[in-house]
Amino acid sequence: MTSRFSVIHGQFRETAVSINLTNDSMEQFQPEKCPKKSIYLTSVDCSYGAIDIFYDIAQQICRKMQAKLDDNYLQVLTNITTIETTGDIIDSAKNFLYNNPWACLLLFSAFGFTLLLPISGLFVFCRSKKREHTNSSQILSFGYLLFLISVQTIMIGSLLLSLESIDNTINNTNNIDKIVKNITSDITNVQDVVLDNLKCEIKLTLVELFDRMRYVLWELPANVFHLYKATDGYKNIQSVANNLENIIYALNETVESAEKLSCEIRNLPLHLQSKVANLTVINNNIISCTRKMSENSKDAQCKMNDTWSNLDHAVFNSEEMNNILQEGNALIDDAGNQTVKVIEVISNGSDIVTKFVKYSNHKVDTIHRQYTEFQEYIDVGNILYLLLITPTLIVIIPTIILAFCGMARLFVSVSFATGYGLETFCLSVFNDPDMRLISALPLFRFNVENPIETFTLNIGSVMKRCKEDKTILSVLKFERLMNADAIMKQINIDSLQKKGTDAIRAIDFKQYFPKELFNKLVENSENLRNINRKLQNITIPDEVAKLNDSLCVSFNSMKNNVSNLIEILSYSINSTNQVIEYLYSSEITNQIIELFAEGFNSIVVNVTDYIQDSMNYLLENSYSCRPLYDIWEGTSTILSHKISRPLQGLWMSTGLLALSFIPVIIFTSRIVSVKSYWLKRILTFRSKAWLLHDTFVCFSTPVVFTPVVWPF
């Protein structure tokens, strides 16, 4: 391919004027291969070791409490993202809690637990005894003590789980900026690699595509002429030229035989020449007539050759036709410039992603900076540890225990609300196979504007197709960016065809045919027929024939040549009359117009196929969109497994720790009650023993009395 067009700043710049392409080169069209770089994504370790089992259980419980993502709940979540006023916040909170009854129940239970636990604790320890005696055994007190130790073991385990969850949560909070930067780096890397390859592939493919379109347009006259050569009209015109060749050849044969006959006559004795005088006159007339016809035929042959060249130029290579092709070339250039703007569209879409990522990264950096500044004044980790450890350590003061237990339960509510909200976000945004929420959110939708049409892309549909390992251009709906019908409309083949038709109708084909020369040929042919009729009545006298046999041979040869010439002339005149009628009527015009229409239709079919082939090539050979989904899935994994799971473990372990105080209070109160009962029995028994001792001393003789020492 000797023609090359390069794309500079979205415009085609012609670097070679001549287009010297062949059909074979067109069929073997194959865009150059652009290099493809490997894409590597950052891996994140989301494992926390043996505690993962506990985290998974807590996360599954939280997920079971989540509302079903139906149309109603989908609208509730969508409304949350469009909050503008305080009233919207209240309405959204009501609707969210209404659709999440389990979460609402848990939060209300925590609130009730926070208020009622201190009251119930005081009631248990300070209530009055309804019965004077309690039939509790010492074995039962040991059972209460065993249960108390078991609950304390659970509390210690819950405390350790809570401390570990707090540590993991704080570490995640401290490293959230690094996590976001890794995601940003992956997105930027994928974007740069994919976009560079797309620009290269699209430029090369579009350049080759529009080269092919120019080629088929400029080959139109040659293709139409090739079609015209197969028509009867062209064959008849060509037969006229061939007949002129035959006429000239027959005329030469006739002249040669007539001159030979004249030579034979001149060689006769004078007295015999007088006997063939009529033959001499007719033969001289034949020579004269055929020589004139030969000159006219040669002139007609030259004129026919010039006529065909002029006709070919007038129809297929005229200035008007060249202007039409130049206009078509300009339209193809304009269509190329418009189509190549798809690169700008893709770049703009990439800029949208970049801006969104930078905006998110900036927000995370701001939050992380504020959190770091807050940490300089307050050690959040120590406070959380204190909230959890203090209720366990200060077991000697029940009121303080209950107060800190309520604070721990309040902490459970906060951690649960945070974890529940994060899990709701992950389930609705990342884990929904239909991706209905992000498909409905305006935040994840953006309009794509291009010279052909405007349509909407949403992240949901993009990620679904990326998950199916589709190419990036198929995901971006490249078939709508590069629309064959729209490109053909820009080229405006119908307008070019109409102008070509008008140019052909304006051609006067009569001026290109040498009719006057054929009229002379017809006139001379008629004279030759008259001479031939006279010639047929002439015979060679016997005495002349006996004297010169060759004279008879020459005479017969001349007669045959004249008859053959007349026959050729008759056929040629008939075919010429058909050509004259063909050229002087509208048949040739209509026939060429039909062929041009067929040629333009062929251009439409071929160009449409070229566009489709180029589009299919780009759709099939662009980068896979799977890395984008892997980033999306990795983000989901980070949020759901790396960040959300410690929060789920935190509220569950802390809640279990706070709830453990209920059996602690109950078992402690029961043990205290049992010990109080036995203490009262011991004191009563000792008082009775001393009373008996005093009575015995007063009413009996003095004796040595040794009091009983009870083991109590």
C-alpha cells in the first residue's frame, strides 16, 4: 500500500497523493499490531489468622440481618445518596430502619440494655427478702460459683476478641490511605496501559479503513467501465471498430486483385484489349471506388479510436467526474476526522474515571489527616481498651461495673451501626450480581457524547460485562461510537450518485460518433453495388481466355473479392446503424447510469463491510476489561473482608462481653444470698448455744463447763 494517512491531533493529514492499491492488497488488509503491556495489580492480604472464623460468623450474622434488595429497598438506598435537606435525612433514616427491622431491634435492645441494666443490677443487690428462710444448699452455691467462673471465662475470651478487633480496626484506619493509594495506583496503571493501546489501535485501524474507502471511491470509474465492457452496447461499438478493420482488409484485397486484373489486361494484344474494354472500364471504376472507400475507412477507424477515447474521458475521466470524486474524498476525510474523535470520547471517559478516583482519594486523605490530628490529642486505642477492660477489672464496685457495662454496650451500638452500614454498602454495591444499585445511582452514570449520538453508560453494566471478560471497547459500546450507518450518512453516497447521474445525463454522445464518414462509406458502398451488378454481366471472350488463362483467374478473384467486400460492408453498415441508433438515443445514458448506480451500491456494501471489519477487529483485539473488574472486586474484598470484618467482630465480641455481665450479676447475687443464709444460720445457732450455757450455770452446781466450738 503506497498511500498512508496519519492522524495528527484528531485530523487526517495526507502524506502521499497517489493511491496505487490493488484488490489483493485490499483483501489482505490487516492493521498493524500495537504492543500490549502486561498489567499487574496490587494484592491485599485480608486474612487475620485464626480469628477469621469468628469474623466470618459475625459477618454472616450481619448479612442475615440485611434487608432484601428489592425495588422498594433499592429506591430507599438511592434516596440516601440524593439527600439535600434535614427532612431528607430524617425520611431516609426512617425508611432505612423500617426496611431493616433486625438492625432496628438490635439497636433498641442496646439502648434498653444501657438504661435498664444499672437499674436491674441495683434491684438485684438491694431488693428486700420476701421470705425469711431460703432452702439453698451449699452444693448449689458451688454450682453458682462454677457457672460464674464459666461466664468469666467467656468474658475473658470476648475481651481478648474485642481487643484484637480493636487493634485490627485501628490498624485498618491508620492504613486506609495506603489502601486507597494502592487502588488508585492500580486504576491509573490500567487506565494508562489500556488507553495508550486503544489510541494506537484506533488510529492505525481508522487510517487503514479510510484509505480503503478512498480506494473504492476512486476505483469507481474503472469498475463501472469494467462492467460496461460486458454490455451489448459496448460490444456493438467494439464490433464497428472491428468491422472497419475487416473492411479495410477486404478493400485492400479487392484493390490488389483489381490492379492485378488491369495488369493482365494491359498484357493482352491490342486487338484483344478492345474485346474486354467494358471489363477495363468497370475494373477501373472498382479500383477508384475501393481506393476512396479505403481512405474513408481509415479516417473512420481513426475517428472511432478518437471517439472511444473521448467517450471514455467524457464518461469516466471528465473534469465533472473528477470533481465528484474529489468531493467524495473530502467527505471521507470529514467522516474520518469525526470518527477519530472516538479517541477523544474514550479519553474523556478516562478523565471522568481519573477525576472520580482523585476526588475519592482526596476525600480519604482529608479524613485520614483529620483522624491523625485527632490522634495527637487523644489516643483512641487506649480509650477503647479502657472502655472494655475497666468493667472487667473493677468488679468490686457493682455500680461502676454497671456504668461501664452500659458504656461498653453503647460502644457496641456504634460499632454495629458502622459495620452494618458498611456491610449494607458492600452487599448492595459490590456483591449484587445484577448491580442494580450502582446502575440506578446518578453518581455511577455518565453521558457519552460523540459526533454521532449521545448515550448513557453506567458503572453497573460496565462491571457486569467486565466480569464476563469482555474487551474494553465492547464494554464502552464502541459499536455505537463507530456506527456504519452514521459514517455512510456523513460520506453522503446518495448525493455523489445524484451528481454523477446528472453529469452523465449532460453528455451529448452524438458529437463523439463520426456519422458523416459512415455516410460516405454508405454512399460508396451503394456505388460499389451498382458496379458489381454490371460486373456480374461481363464475361471473358473465349479467344482471350484461351490466350491468357491467368486473366480469367484474376477476373474471378476480383469478382469474389468485390462480392465479399459488399457482404462485409452490408454487415458493417447494419451494425453501424444499430450503434448510431444506440448512441443517438437515451439507451447508452440509461445504461451507464444504471452501471454507476450499481457501482455506488457496491461502494456502500464494501465500505459498510470495511467499517464492520475494522470495528470487529478493534472489539476483538482491544484489552480485556477484566482488570477493571478485578480492581472492583479487590475494592469489595478490602471493604468487606479487610475493613468490615473486624468491625463485625468488634460489635459481636463487645456485645457478648457486655451481655456476660447479666449472668455474672445473677450468679453473684445468688452466691451472696446463699452465703448470707448460712451466715445467719451459724449466728443463730451460736446464740442458742450460749443461752443454754448460761441457764445451766445458774441452776446447777458449779462444774467445769467447756463450750462447744462449732466449725462455723
